[in-house]
Amino acid sequence: MFGIGTAHDEKKAARLFRKATKQGLAAGQYSLAQCFEHGAGVVQDAEEAVKLYTQAAEQGFSDAQLALGDCLKDGIGGLAQNDEEAVKLFRQAADQG
């Protein structure tokens, strides 16, 4: 997505992350969620970002656990604000190091 060693192309990055997501790869789910959260290469969609963060977090992907915790803390992406659940996710991520 950042064009390190190649041209910066957010749309291409999003397409590649989508392929990884279809394979069930947590890193792909997290990266595509980032695209949706920030509108990088796709139309910004907080609800889709939350869906993808959730899929990656359920696989134990710590970055996704942190991002989903932030979504819960702030009540974004269609989620009700829930500090208790956010803290649980933050702790899960922290426990991984």
C-alpha cells in the first residue's frame, strides 16, 4: 500500500488484501480493514472495517484486537460504545507481547 520499492497504488493494494482475506489470512483481513477505515483504495466504510477487524481479531491477530478495541471504545462502525469489551481486547493483544 505504501509503494515501498514500487509505485504507490492503494487500489491495487486493496485488491491484493481482498485476495488474502478470501483465503482467511488474518493479516489480509486487518490490512483490508485499514483500507476501509481510512478510505485507502476503497470507499471508506467503518462497518466493513469493523467486520474485518473482528475476523482477524478472532484469529488472535493482535493489531486487529487493538483496532477493534478502539472501535468499541469510540463506538464507531455500527458498534455501541463498550469500554469493558474494549479493555478485554486490549488485554488479549497485550498478552501476546
